[in-house]
Amino acid sequence: MISYKSLTCSTADALVIYLLENNLKVSNEDLNKNISFAEDKGLFKGKSGESYSFTRTVNDTIQTVLLVGLGKEEDINLDKVREATGKAIKKLKELGITNIFLRVPHTEAIKLEELIKAMATSAELANYTFNKYKTDAKEEKELNVSISRCGVKEATKEIEDAINEGVEVAKGIIIARNLVNEPSNVIYPETLAEAAVNAGKESGFEVEVHGVEKIKALKMEAFYNVAKGSVKEPKLIVMRYFGDEDNKENVLGLVGKGLTYDSGGYSIKPTTGMVDMKSDMGGAASVIGALSVIAKRGLKLNVIAVIAACENLISGDAYKPGEVIGSMAGKTIEVVNTDAEGRLTLVDAVHYIITEEKVNEVIDLATLTGAALVALGETTTAVVTNNEGFFNELKSASEYTGDNMWQLPTFDDYKELIKSDIADLKNSGGRFAGTITAGLFIEAFVQDKPWLHLDIAGTAWTSKNSNLGVKGGTGAPVHTLYELAKRRSK
Ligand code: BES
Ligand code: MN
Ligand code: ZN
């Protein structure tokens, strides 16, 4: 973790200066000489993505100065600030430098508190690693980062709070990353539930965990059928945060897919498709991470989150292709593919959260279809909805956070694809439009409540290291869920 003790521009071991392409100047002459040198040699122009470092002597010690480009002032946005911050932290960590001063960029285009918050979040995210299972990993040095302007002595309350909020957002994202990165022999339904309980204690929300008897008593037959092939007991995890006690009837519902492992079941996945399937609880992880930030920041709204956690395995007791099963809502489902298990757990969780927890709106988050990866790649979340206003709210929050979201169409023709000859619905519509039909399957259980379905199969996991993270769990879209909740908070 990063601490924010007050270093100054001259006492830090490294000074990071963000520069705009059309204004490569700072107020210190000595620094300006070096900047001009780099510019004249064509080594640094201030373009977004560029960086250049040199050393100087201040107070008789050597300081590393790292210039990072933000591009033209008219094109500046928070994402460029985040990327530049991440790049700077990663470069300096590589050099073994831990006392870092991030000099807040001078621009009128973005509010000071917004800049500072984005810098705090991205510094924490860039510092993230998951090396706990490497016995020869070198110990992570603690970073000591200051975010300020040169010459400013005291941080105002607003600035302190912006740093605080930025760090809390990152902590929520990191909760999700860690849960996804833990292997499935460590995170299974029971330990996922424990993680939710701990997050609740730490951040201030209530957690109730139900076992298999309650799941059966609630008639969550679709969920139970997926779970019963595993010796690990399924858990129904319910998290409640009431930040707006005067409006108790107004509750936002979150549902996260919580397959702690997905082998595909009898419709078994190929070896390569099975390796990363510990990440099939990415929706659950995001829900726990987001609720943690929401509660920690004391937002004034009510949120209830539900996770139907289980494993999808093969055994003498596992469900099989061709079976017809029930669901908590009473609808019957023909199982044409045991690998389309996520939607079976989700529809019972959705029905539960609407009927038992009485939420007014539902957002479900799920690593649901490989088709989402094929259609939109690793950096855009696919969205299916029954409510344009709700989608616009999400879209606008996501434009602020930089989590890309794209809405898919829901023409009636697609609904034909999940009609069954023998039951009310079948659990797969086949290869075509896979992300849409998966979404529409869930829609059949939302009882016309405003609903957003976020297929995060592409975005919850990344195969690349980047400025703001490493291969593995990304923690998406924790930031967007928090931002949406914050905009509702009165
Ligand atoms: N968990 C998978 C989806 C997935 C695939 C997530 C790749 C992340 C990366 C899901 O349960 C699944 O297996 N979906 C099937 C649906 C099909 C059988 C209709 C798929 O995408 O192939
Ligand atoms: Mn599956
Ligand atoms: Zn799955």
C-alpha cells in the first residue's frame, strides 16, 4: 500500500512532472533547461504516453526527475492522467525508488480534486502485484507517495478527501482483483462467503450466508442443480447496506455471478478453456469490492447484493445435458448445455433479490459468455438492458471512470432462440448472438424491474500487463458501480 506522508518537490527521491504538449514549462529554471534539452533533442514532446527521465542535484542529494506527457491541453482527460501516473509509478518502482512526489498537472480543464483523486487511485493500482505464491519473490518495498503542487505546504480538507476517496476506490478494485486471482482451491463458496463477511466488517455492511438447506427450502432449483455436482457446499451470500434509512423501500440490487470454478460440467470445456476458470466469480468479486467502497465512503443510498456461489463440476450427482429442471420463479428450464451454468445460478439469485429482498432495480454482473470476448475483446463490457434511462446512467458513470461499456440489441427475434420444445426456456441459444441470448434468458426473470446485465467475461480478466495493472483479475467494473452509486447518493 502507498502512504501519503508529505514529501516536498525537493526532498523526494523522485519528482514526477506531468507536462502538456503545448506547454512544456515549469517555474524552476534549472528544470526548464533539462526539459528544453529533451525537447530540442526530440526525446520528449509531452505527447500522451511519452516519458523521459534525468537526474538533478537538490539539497546536496541526487533526485530523479521523470517527465510524463499528457498530450494537448484540449484533449486532456482523466484517463490520460491515470495512464501517465501508472506509467510513472511502474518506472520508478523498477528503479527501486520509493519516495515519490507526484506534481499535480497545471490545467484548467479538470478540477484539482478530480486530478488528485485519479492520481491516488492509479498510483495504488499501478503498485498492485499478486506474487504471494512465489516463494522467491522479493519483498515489496512500501511506497511513500505525495500528491501535491511544489511549494504548497498544507493540504486542504478537500484535497485530503480527494486522496482518501481515490485510495478507497483502488482498495475496492484490489479486493476484487485479489479474489479473482486466488486459485479455486483457496476461494470456493465457503471462503468466498468468508471474504464477504470480512469485507462487511471492515467497510460497514451486513452479511448473511445461507447453506444448502436454505437454498433447497427457497426452491432455488436452478442454482442447486449447478451446485450439486461438487462436494463443496453452495452458499447464498446476501450483503445489505442501508445508507439511506429514511428511504428503506428504495433499494438498488446487485447480483454477481459466483462460480468459484467452472469446468463446464458434462458439456466439458477443453483443457485450455479450463485453466483460468477460477475467474468465473469475477461478478461476485466486483460486487464485494464495489459494496466495500460504497459503505466505506458512507454513501447515502441503499444497496443489497446477492451472490449464488458454487462450483460447476462432474460427478455421479452432477446435472446432465437434456435434463429439465425447475427454478425459484417456477419456470422450467431444459438444460441443453451444462456449461451455460452461470445464467441458471443468476436467475435464482435475481428472483430471490426481487421477491425476498424487495429491491426496485437490478444490476447483474457476470463472466457469462465467451461470445462477449469475441465480440468486444478484453476492454469493453457488453450490456443488455430493458431500460434505456438506467443504461444511460451506467454509460455516463463509465465514461467518467474509463470502464468501457457497450449496449447490445434485444430484438424479439433473439428471444426465439431460447425457446424450448419441452420446457419454458432452454439454457443456451447456440453459437449465434450468445451474449444477447444469455442476457435475454436472465431478463425472463426480472419481472419488468429496471435491469442492467453486464457481461464481464472479457473485462474481469486481462492477459496483458498494463500501466494500471498486471495479468489476471482487473477489478472491473468496481469503479463504475461506485460512481453510479455516488451520483445517486444524496
Ligand atoms: N464462464 C463461462 C464464460 C467465459 C468464457 C468466461 C471465457 C470467461 C472466459 C460460461 O459459463 C460459459 O461456459 N459460457 C458458454 C455458454 C455457451 C455454452 C452457451 C460459452 O461462452 O461458451
Ligand atoms: Mn460455463
Ligand atoms: Zn461459467
